Amino acid sequence: MDIFQKTTDFTEARAARASGYYPYFQVIESESDSSVFIDGQELVMLGSNNYLGLTTHPHVRERAAEALAAYGTSCTGSRLLNGNLDIHEELEERLARFVGKERALVFSTGFGANIGTISAIAGRHDTVVIDKDDHASIYDGCKLSYAKVERFDHNSVDGLRAALDRASRNANGNGGALVVVDGVFSMEGDIAPLPEMLPVLREYGARIMVDDAHASGVLGPQGNGTAAHFGVTDDVDLIMGTFSKSFASLGGFIAGDELVIDFIKHNSRPFIFSAAMAPPSVGACLGALDVMESEPQHRERLWKVVDRMQAGYRELGFNTGTSETPVIPIILGDEMLVFEFWRRLLGEGVFVNPVRPPAVPQGRALLRTSYMATHTDAQMERVLEAFAKVGRELGVLPA
């Protein structure tokens, strides 16, 4: 068979485009902020992960511009050989202090940080234990590691215990276990119950890595993540974060004990064989850290926005699941209903992300909404009015 036959057989995207229900790769004609322009229409942006609104912050832009002027546009090679800049190491030192760990290592993407860390730490004789709702990059890191994988039901401590028990019996003393969970889960906005998980980990001698992609800048006293939020930083072995969300940049990091980070640095193929993080991206991250540490009003405003929208959706009668964060799902269940709701919201000037399986379980299709510190009161009211109108039109809410 021609290996390209699968491309001919893949008709789903073409059919969706023809029907007008294709929501992906929307062309945005403006900067990433609380409103954007698509096809000349201004829309309230509820599909971004720019939680603190720092993509437009003057200091973040200034630090990115300074790095561009000093170092150029690219390092043109891996950090192992010719791409290791002093600002990479400055960022690592500051990140380690920020999340409360000895050392940090910066990757070119958040996806790379996950696959690079998991594949370096876990091997054929080890087991990676993951929450079923973990991010795709965690799943792919498991594949690249060649380790055995045990999954457990979402946020189930009993499920975690059973998975670790299976891992222990399968290992026969020949391998270890690494538990990897999202701190904040990206589709439904709930938080991993770390305080309940940690005693189970200690019982089985397992290590834990927390993916704080959606928690950095959001949870914790300074936005320093899920472990800090629960006061268990010393008990979490590895903290991962990405720069494409609250840090208003591109890249990712892993933080932990010095010896562990040094091992990853010298054994992670995605790190060793990738070009170094671009200087302007590093500068933007340093600027975002400056803001997070000196301007708490952005995080405070974010939580006011979140509280208003959580309450508003629930008052209208929408199912928002167990969300506790700026990621607020509107769970509709039916996939076609989700796409019709998405299309009508566009007409009302609201941009959201429609989500269907396999990104969420079967029967749990949803509209993913997410919030920024820069959303205004007027924008919030406009959004709630649009959701109420479309919800009534489609029979999701009473007329």
C-alpha cells in the first residue's frame, strides 16, 4: 500500500471545513490579549493561556527587546555545543529560586521539557504512573522512555495506590516508579490533590513530577505553582513549567535536586539535540519573572476575574465540572452541540475552544474557556450575556 494512502483517507478535516464547523487554525490578526481580531471582527478572547496578561506588558516587551539587541535572534545550535548563553543560566538560577528547588534546566519548548525529562529519568525497567487526563506531552514522554506505563483514574488517590501496587509487582525490584501529574489539568481546570497523593508515594518509594504548565503564575503565594499552593514543595521531586502561558514567551523548564537536573542535562536527547531557547524568548521570561515577583496585582486581578466567571456560569445553570482555576469548562457532552455553540458564540463576538474526544473522555465534550488578568468587567458581562443567549437558543438553558 502507498504510505500516503492515509492522507487520502483522512476526510474529517475536509468535511468539517466544507460544513462550516471547522474551529481550528483560526487566523488571528492582532496581538494576544483579552480581545483579538479575526476576519476584521473583534472578539473577546477566551481561548488563550495568557493568564496574567503579560504578553503586552511593557517590561516584558522591554526585556525581550534587550535580549534581541544583545544576542540576536537565535543561538543556531544546542546548548551542549555552542548555544549556552549567560542569560539561559541566569533564567535557570531564578526559576530554581522561584519554585523552591536547587536547580532548573531550560528547554526550547514545554513539550520538550516533558518528553526530555521523562525519557531521561525512566527506562525499560522502570514504570511511569500517570493520571488518565495528563497532557499529551506526558504520554509521549512515556513512549520515548520505553518504560512501562500504568494509568489511574483522574485525581483518584485509590487509583494511584492501585497503579503503584501494579508497578511494584511488575518491577520485582529491578526498576523504580515515577508518578507524573498535571498540577492544573488543562481541559477541566481542576487541581491534582498532592497532599493526599504524597503519603501513597512514600509508601511505595515512588518519585513525583508535577507539570505546572497551567499553574505557574496562577497558583501559590507568588504564582510559584501547585506544590507551593499546598505547601508541599519539599515533598515534590520535580516541577515542570512552560513559558507559553503565564510567562508570555516560548520554552519550558524542569526543576529539582542538583544531581537529578545534572543527570537530565547530560542524558536528555530532546534537550541535547535541540537548538537552544531563542534569546528574545529568554528575555521575555526574565521580564515575566520580574513582574510576577514585584507586581502581585496581576494575579490578584486574575482571581477576581475567575471568581466572577465561575459564579456567573453557575448562576446561569451551566455545568463547569470541578474547575477551581482560570480554566473553566462548559461541559455539554454532545460533540455536535459543542461545535454549534462555538459557531454561534463567534457570531456573538466570543472566541472559545471547542474540545472533543480524545482530548476529553467520551460523552464529556466541552467548551474550554480561560481567563486573563486583563479581562475587563465589560468583557465579562458581554461574555455571560452571549453564553446566556446561545444557551437558550440551543436549549441548554431554559428559555
